[in-house]
Amino acid sequence: MPARVVQISDCHLFTDPEEELRGVQPYQGVLAALQHVTEHEGAADYLVISGDLAHDELRPTYVVLRELLGDWVSRCRIIPGNHDHRESMHDVFAENVTPGQEEVCFEQQVPGWKILGIDTHIPGEVHGELGEAQCDWLHERLSAEPSVPTLIFMHHPPFSVETPWLDGIALRNADRFRDLLEPFPQVRIVCCGHVHHEFQDEENGRQYLTTPSVAVQFRPKTETPEIDTVCAGYRVFDLHEDGSYETQVVRLPSAG
């Protein structure tokens, strides 16, 4: 059986469950997504949340999310987005991230694969950056097992998603990241959040993906932010021991 990994992204939770973001209650979006994941993917090995867990950066909001996750907590792995607060993430989700790191990152082994989550958060900024400590950590983890197929999760895309305003708030040092990956062809997939819509591209045998938000959706290929009416969604990976994989975005049923 392949290892199944579910990715949800861009929860944008507030401490107050009735708080709205662009006409949507994030609490209800996260609740609906987790209920759907539990019903349809309840046997999944891991649940990755790829940034913007909170919108208000408040510690109580991470407590709310932990309560919503319920039995998923032990299988959950997290990384921060631009709206997150590292110290609160370490505090509330201490067992879900790599200890001894200022950054919020993780490494997870499954049969035939390595999964890495890296931290691109810059306090007070919307765009992302891969700091020196994370560059060193990533290089070390990739060098340790250069023959093991690897899936990397990060919040800010290090590639164009063909949506100009979103490309302007992506990973600032994307060239540094891509240069770092150059000697490591075992990195098969780089999957991101942040853009609130689905995107995929491939370059030199490496797949670049984004995953929709479980809250607000943005319309792709626009010059300025536009809300999309497409349903929220999450992504599922099946990682086979022989290094092959399948992935798809699952859309939630319409509330109406």
C-alpha cells in the first residue's frame, strides 16, 4: 500500500469562529475540510498543513485549530505562512515540528520517500524567503539520503503561478532555492500553498504544485486579487515505495 498524505492549506483561522475573511468564515471552511478528509481519507498516514494556519497570529487561534484537528493531531505536520506566528506554533504544536529549530519545519520518512516541510516565513512580510539556517538544514537533509525520492512542502512558491499579483508576493530568493535543489534530482515534487488556487507545472522531471485554500479561493491568471466561486479543496498524495506517485486535488461539496 502507498503512503497517503493529505495536504490542506491556508486555513486563515481567527480565534472567533464567526469572524469572516472576504465574506467567508474560515472556521466553517476548516471544519468542513477536516470532516471531508476524515470521511474520505481517514486512513491517511499524514496530514500536512502548508501555512497560514492562523490569520490573526494569536496563540488561542492555534489552540482552536488543535481542537478542530482532534485525532489528526498525532499525524499532523505543519509549516508557517506569512500570517503565522512561529513561537505560538512551536508552543501549541511542539510534537509536530522539528525540535531545536527556530524555524517551523519537519522531516518525515515513509516507505520509499522522504517528506520535508520548510519554513519561508518572514515576520511582518507577505512575501517569503528561505533563510540561511533553512538553506543549510535543507541541504543537510537532502545530502543525507540522495537516492531517496523526496517531496518538499513550503508555503511560498519558488516558481511563477502565472498570476502576476501573486507572483509578486512569492518566494523572494527563488533562484537560491532552485540552485540548492540542482544537485538533488531526488526532489520529485515541490508543493506550496499561499496562492489559494490549484496550479501545476513540470521542469526537468520535477513537478511544481500548489493547493487550494480550505477557506477563500482566488481566481488564477489575474492582475489583481479576485475572489473565485470554485469550491474549497485539499490535495492527496499517494507515494509508492518504488518512487512513483499520484496526486489530485479534491474539491469540497458546495454548501449550496
